[in-house]
Amino acid sequence: MKKSQKAPAFMPELVTDILLRLPVETLLRFRCLSTSLCAEIDSPDFAKNHLCRSIQSKTRQKLIINNEDFMDPTDFFYANFDSNFEYTILLNNPLKSSYRCTSVCGSCNGLFLLGIFVKDQTMDFALWNPFTKRYRKLPPCPVQTLPGYKKFISFGLGCDSALNDYKTVMIAKIHDSNDDDDDDDDCVHFQVWVFSLKSDSWKRIQDVEDELTTWVGSFANGALYWGCENKFVGFDLANEVFFDLPLLNDCGPAAIYYDIVVVFGGNVYTPIIHAEEDTIEFYLWVDDDGGEVAGGCWRKEFTLEKEKNISFSLFPPFPLAYSKEGDGILLHKGNLIYWYNFETKKRRRVKIHLIPDIPTYNFHVCWESLVSPGNNTAFDGEAEEVILGDLEADSDE
């Protein structure tokens, strides 16, 4: 009688390659299969490689939807690009309050910075991954205890890829005197504080010179970007220094300029409306010195044309993402979402299923990821021991 041969084990490289192709929900279930598998899935390197795989293959892109109506509690949902938004999943908001609004103060690689006012101008913040259902409340920013502190005016969340570190940026308005007149610019300055997830601490860096007009900084190419009255401002997360980008000009006598930057597809754009033609042009910021964020120029990337009975007016539609094939772009204006085809110049309305009909939704595009909010995280869903118990029962069957 021949002895039965033991089935050969998979090579570790093959196992890793298979895991990198799986969605987050499946990977979280696989954590209970073995200690070594759990350690690999939980490692920062695996999270980074899994995210890169998703971006390269253009899969597992999500549309995060949240209601920021101050009259209603904030709900979060997400819908899948891969399924053309045919179903929507309700998410648990870890800072949800019955009488205060939770705001998205930044996002990067599937990690979200949430903020909520608790009293006066004091805010609580949390880093949250809606796909792993983990969140971590940040320690209070020291600036909130200063006597001259007035309020936060801008926020941002980005990734320092050189250190594989996620950094939260807070910009606060400070008055040096007891004069409460906000118009007295002589006694006002703008402090900048950075929280490093890796070091788990806040530190103050150089002040920003001008008051920013954009509440939330947009992350792209290692930097955060905000608008100002007469320029754009970037913040290099690796070197923790500010740099300026020029505003566009000389685009025609009827051009309408905006002091905003829009990030999608991993790049920085700014819109220009031509009122006479009722078109909107999007200009791409292009680095001109080997990738250094401090130098570059604006280049017209594409133009959107209006359809019958649909005007851009003074408020342009904002791009969210390119289509997977690159032949169109997902736009939102107000509470409307639609695809715009570059070749046909036609729009196709997108119906987001299973969300309440509330006209105050904000939309954020991100990649599903395993990025951790840091140490001492909490679980935002059901009691975690119940979830793990169910997984262990599944693995025994």
C-alpha cells in the first residue's frame, strides 16, 4: 500500500501575491487563519504594497459619501467604482453626535481625518479607516490651550512616503493681544502644528504667512495644497516646509479664476471658467525641475463643455476621478454625480443607491486600504469579540 503524499505547501511569494489581489474585507477574515498570516496582513509593508497594487490595477476604488448638514447627525456611506455604484454600504461614524456635525478634514490612502466641535472653538479629531473599521482619537493639539487661540482655519492629512509616516497638519488663527477684533491683522498670526503618526506626537513648525482660503488641504505627490487670496500654498510633508504656487492669469478677459486647487488622479489641478463660451478648463500643475514640489508651471489638461440647459454658472463642477479607461471623468456639482465623456462631450447621470435624499452630501474618492490609524485604535463597528467569534466559527466549519 502506497503512502499518501503530503500536498506541497505554497511558496510564500505566491501566497503573498494572492493576498495582494484580495479586498480588505476578505483579508480581515483571513487574519484568523494563522498567526503568521495575521502578522503579514497587519504589517505596514503589506498595507503599502496592497495599496500600490490597487492603484496600479485601478481596482477597489471607493466613493465615500457623508452628510455635513448641521441640522442632522452625520452619516457616512461608501459605494464601489467596480460595481458602478450599484450598492451603497452604511458606515459607522466613530465621532457621531446627535447634535454636532462630523467633518472630513482630510484624507489620504483610505485614511480619513475626522473633526467635530465639542465646545466653543475646541475640536476633537480622529484618524479613521472605514474599511478596517479602526479609528484612533488624536491627542489634543497644544495650540487649543493657548490664550490667544481663536480657531482652526485649515487642516490636512498626507503621507510622507520616505518615512512611511502619515502626518496631520493643523493651521490655527492666533491673536497676540486681548483685542477681540478679528479685523486687526497686526496682532494675528497663523500657527502650524504637525502630528506624526509614527512618533505619536505634535510639534509646532514655521508659521504660514497668509490666511488660507481653503478649509481642507488636498494631498498629492508628497504635499498638501491650499488656496490663498493671491496664490496657492503647498506644504512639503517630508521636509515640513511651505512653498508657493502661482495663480493662473491671462486666460482671457471673460475668464473667471478660482483660488482653489482640486486633486484627483494623483495630480493637482485648478479650474478656469470661460463665461462667454460656458466652458471650464482644468489646468494641471507640472513639476519642471525633476520632481521637486517647489517648481513647475500650469498646463491646460482638458476642457469641459456645457450641455443644453446645464450651465456652469459661477460654481463649476468638481472632478472626483478619471474613469478606469481614461476616456471620461466623474464630476459632482451640488448633490449630483455624473460621468463626462471626453470624446462625445456628453454627461451620464449616476444614481447613488440606498442613501437618503438629503441635498448636503460631500463626496470623497479614495482607495480601499489596510493603512492603520496608529496604536491604541478602537473598533467602530460591533463589539470586536463578536466579530472575531464569528470568524473563528467560520474557520472551524
